[in-house]
Amino acid sequence: MKNLRGKLILGGAALLLLVLGYFGLRILKPSDQDAGDTQNSQQKIESVNLLPVKERPFATIVPRSDGKEITIEVNRLNEAKEVEYELEYQAGTLLQGAFGKIDFTKELPPVSRNILLGSCSAGGKCSYHENVNGGSLLLRYKDGETTALKSEWNFQKMSQEEGRFSSRDAKFTFDTGETGLGGSTVVVVAQTMGLPGPVDGEVIAGPFGVFLPKGVTLRSTDVNLEMRLSKEEGNAKLLGWTHNGWKEYASHVSGKSLSAIVDAATTFVAVSLPDQT
């Protein structure tokens, strides 16, 4: 009897070890479905901004005067007929977003979309997000193959920044001084992806756009601008976009830092011209 009892105990222990080992392996080894999910997750990672700056579309982000809405505007993307856009922004500790499509066969470029920084109920009652500070804009389209472009934008208020506005990567600053704009003015500093017009030379910084609400203008024509260059270039030129094309501003370059006095809120870019000697 004792031998039988011992054999039963040993047999039960062995069976228990086999069961635990089986489930242990199931836990440690992902199922085929899990492996597929991991593979799909990896496949969803896409490359962005591989297209040269001069070949990218020009996109702007303009705030409404009350800061409760922004307007994105996109120019035509070469031969692409449709573009998907994804706008993300930080509102306090929350990440908010909006997405949609633009069909260039139905709308002539540039095409704009108004995006409320909040939400509205079916009954028309709206609530607005607070402490918005900017985010990113992603454009995805097919032009032979799928192209994805991503840029960042900063949403800032004059009353909080005291006139010193900057890009999200801190490589661009636009200082109007404490009286350069009204205290309630909202300013967006954004990477515009591409250029509003062709330029000669190599783009070594930017483009960065400074966008004010419709109807708002600078009170000062002496605005301090600073831009971080991608390389040391003593002959770098600062260009600002106007209705008549690019305007060159006198600038000072020290190492990889460019500074200048400008007179408008617009799109800026630094270029390096080929050596003419």
C-alpha cells in the first residue's frame, strides 16, 4: 500500500510538472496570432520626410482670432489626386486629433480645412480644449508610391510668451517684443513642409512659417529672428516670402546660428548658394 501511495504521489507530481511546463511555454512563447500582431505592428511603422524639401507640398496652419479653431491649407502634391491628413495636438495632458481626406479632383488647390480645437454635440453645443500648445501634421498620399510627410507646429499666446515665439524643435525664434502684438493674439509657428515658391541653392534651415489670425498684423517692423542652420555656412541667405516672391533679409551668421531683423510674419528659409568662384 505504501509503495502504491508513493507511486501515485510521484505520478501526480510528474503530471503537475508537465502541465506547468506546458502553460509556461505558452506564456513565454507568443501564439501565431500574437506573432502576426507584432509583425503587423512593425509593418505599420512608416518612413516620413524622405522627399527633398523642394519637392514637398506647401502647408500652412493659421489660427482663428479666438484660438478655438485652426485652418490647414495644402497645395497640390505633384500628380497625387488625394491626400490624407492627420492633425494631432496636445491639450493639457491629453492628446487630441483630427483626420480627413482632400480630393484634388473635386477641389482646386490650395485646399483648406477648418479644424475645431474641441468638439460639438449633435445639438450644436460645443466645448473647446484648453491649454492647447501645438502638435504635428501628417500628410500621406500616393504619387507612384506612398509618400508620408510630417511637420510640427507650436500654438502660443502673446500674453504668455511676452512676444517671443518659437518652433517646437526650438531651432527658430521670432521675437516681436512685448508690444509687437496685442496681448490676446494667438500665434502658430509651424514647419511648412515645402516652399511657397522655388528657391536657388541648398535649403539649410527651415522652412518655418509664422502665422497670425486673419486681419492681425505686426505693430513693429523690427522683429528679431534667429534660426539654427543644419551646417556652418558663412554665406547663408535668409529669405522671407511675400506676395511678390522671396525677399532677402540682411543677416548675421555665427557658426550654425543665423540672426536677422525682419518686418513681417511669413514663411522663412535659409539657403546656401553654390560657390560662384
